[in-house]
Amino acid sequence: MHLWTGNFTRYFIARAVSVFGDAMLVVASALAVGRVYGATGVGLVLAAWTVPFLCCILFGGVFADRVGARPLMLGADLVRVVAQGILAVAFFAGTPGLWLLLVCSAVSGCAAAMFQPGVNGIVPLVAEDRHRANAVIKVAGSVAQLLGPATAGVVFGLAGAGPVYAVDAATFAVSAVCLAGLRLGRVSAGDSSPLRDLVEGWRGFRERTWIWSVILVWVVYGITLFGPLVPLGAVLISGRLGPLAYGWTESALGVGTVVGGLAALRVRPARPLVAGAVAMFGYGLLPLAIALHAGLPALLGAAAVNGAAWAFWSVMWQTSVQTHVPPGMLNRITSYEVFGSDGSLPLGQALAGPVAGLVGAERVLGTSAAVSALGCVTLLIIPAVRHLRAAAES
């Protein structure tokens, strides 16, 4: 099957530049807002993005199934062009008020909630070989996540916050142009109400044991693994080996995600979630290495394995969802998936510091490593996950 059609090429570019912009945005917020309003300001701005995102994500899936993923994603990109453009102008003009940063961040969070469900739903519309498409997009996204923070840091250091936000706005504009060029069929909204669509999406999510059981594991991961890893890892690595070592660790993780995506491109297991769960055993090596005060070489190796495990699992998971869920319900089920897997992450991030203050950061991350392994075992013993076979792609 030929992958690089005009539709897929446009979508590929849209996703790559969009991930690049998202990666820049995190660094831009940390650097630009932190310089003016400190760590508290950064936390408020990030929370202003996360809370609206979680509140709106389920309706993003409903609207994507009703009107189509492309127009919703296109509109979301245009909204983010405006929001980031306003902040760029504000930073060029001087120091924006915290209220403006919070409002624009909240608007961007709502727009991201409208965009995200379609990320899964549009792939079957632009590519016949969904496994290969997901792997290629994952590799490109991994490269973008490597380059985005570095670009944001360089631009901020040379020219300040205004140009960073301007470049970020431009990435969403490029994504919007590419999405506008997609040639897809029309989607009929049907006669049901959005609320009924939401209920049907929940029913479809609940009926698929292999989906909700994975998301339950991810909820636990958000609190005990994903949430603590970044803040505590940054503190321990930087404090013991220096900030440069933390930068190298992040780079090794990024390289690992590229390798994992390339591996997924070549491997098509008969039971994708089993293969993905086995690969995810490698994810816990990074928190374990940090907890054990491993030297820099071992730390970099653990980070690379961590990234590779995550990328490989992501391709197996996305392809499974896209091939086993009916197209008319794919965006709604994706929205429930994203809500469940991301919803517990802020709680884990918020609890990481206080719990580490009580028992020590090393013990928290050691527990994270143990939970990571237990989660993989749990996935492998759930019959619905273990028996799910790769679906034939049409």
C-alpha cells in the first residue's frame, strides 16, 4: 500500500509542525513566564492550559464525530495562531500581565481539546496502512520534540520571548494550511444530540474492556509514574550531576523515542498490545536509574530505553484503537481515552513534591519503577488485552 499520498503528506507535515509548536510552547512558558512571574506564575499558566483542556476534551470528541475531525482541528489551529500571536505582540511591546497569559493559555487549552481527538480519527482517512502511518508520524513527532525545546531555548536566549511566541504561532499556521488542503469526505452529524453522542461514546468506551483496562492502568501511572518522573527527575539529576546532565538525559530520551518509532515501523506483531506491554517494561528503567543514583552513562542508557519503550507502545496502541473502533465513534472514544490517561497526571505532579519531602525523592521514584513493572504485568494478565489481535487494515 502506497503511504505518501497527497493527503497523508499534508497531514504528516501538519502533525510534525504542530508537535514542534507544542514542544516550544512548554519551554516558552517556563522561560518567559518564569523570568517575570517566577515558578508560581509558570504553574498557574500551565494549570490554566490543563484544566480547560480536561474540561473540554470529551466534547472535542463529540464534535469531531459530528462535523468531522478536519474542520475542528483546523479551527483549533487558527484559534491558537491568534492566542499565541497576541502573546507575541504583548512580549514585543513589553511585559504582558499575568491575566493575559492566563486567558491565552486557557484559550489554547480549549483549542487543544478540540484538536486532540481528531489526531487518532483522521489517520484512517488519510492512510490505508495505519500501522506504518502511526510509526512514521511517531518518528517525526519524536524528532520535533527534540528540536522544539532546543529551538525555543536558542530563540529565547538570542531574541527574547516575543520571537518564541511568534514562531510558535507560525507553526500552528502551517498546520492549519496543511489541514485545509486535505481532501476528505463530508461527515453527517445525524439526528442525535451532542449529549446523546457523549453517552454513546461512553458506552462504546465501556464496552471495550481492552481499552478501559489500559486506561485504568494509565490513571495509576499518571499519579505514581508519569507525574513524579519529570519534576523529581529534574531535581535529582541536576542536583547531583548538574543541569547539563539533565539536558543530556532529555536528549537521550528523545533519541530513544526515534529508535522506538523506527522499530515499530518494522515490526508488526500479531498481538500488538502484548508486544507493547512487554516493551513498556523498559520504561521503568529511567526512574530506577535516577533513584539508584546511577552514573551518567547508565542514566543515558536508561533514558534511551525509556523513550524507545514509550514510542513502541504508542504505535501499537494507536493502531489498535484505529483498527478496532468503528470510524463513527473513533473520535469520541479517543476523547475518553485522552481524558482518562491525562486526567490523573496533574495530581501526580502536584503530589510529587510533598510526598518526596516526607519519604525522599529516591523512594518515590523507586516506587514509580516498581509500579511501572506491575502495570505491565497487569496488562499481560488481562485476557481482553492479551488476546487482542492485529486487525486487517482496509
